[in-house]
Amino acid sequence: MLLFGLPIPGNVTANAVLSASDAQSIDLKIDDGKPGTGSVVTMTNTMQPSCASSDTATTATYATSASASRVCTMLFITGF
């Protein structure tokens, strides 16, 4: 598993680093283009409300209308 985000002092790299549009673009190129399913996922809507549209993994979409530039952290599930 690889977590891609900005560092939290004294903790993991879980701060948002990408716009929702950029996260969606990466997800579409590598996986299924959905923030809650597949091998490339983001934090839940509760954790990063401007990244995904909901906490329901199967229906969530990327909140590409969000104006902020850093709203998403990505998790790449590698399988080893």
C-alpha cells in the first residue's frame, strides 16, 4: 500500500496534495476512475469533504467542481 499526500508533522503523509480533477485523472489512467473502489482510492468524504461526493464507496464520484487545489490524498493498494 502506498499513501500519496503531504506530510503531517510527526505522522503519515495523509494531508491533501491533489485537486479532485487531478486525482480523478490519475485514477482513470490506472484504475476505475472512482474514488471509493478499486486499487486506487481516496480518503472518505468525511475525512476530505472536497475530494469525493460521498462516503458510499460504490456511488461516490470525484468532486471535480471543488475550487480548492489541494483536496485529495490517494491510496494505491498494491497487493503485496
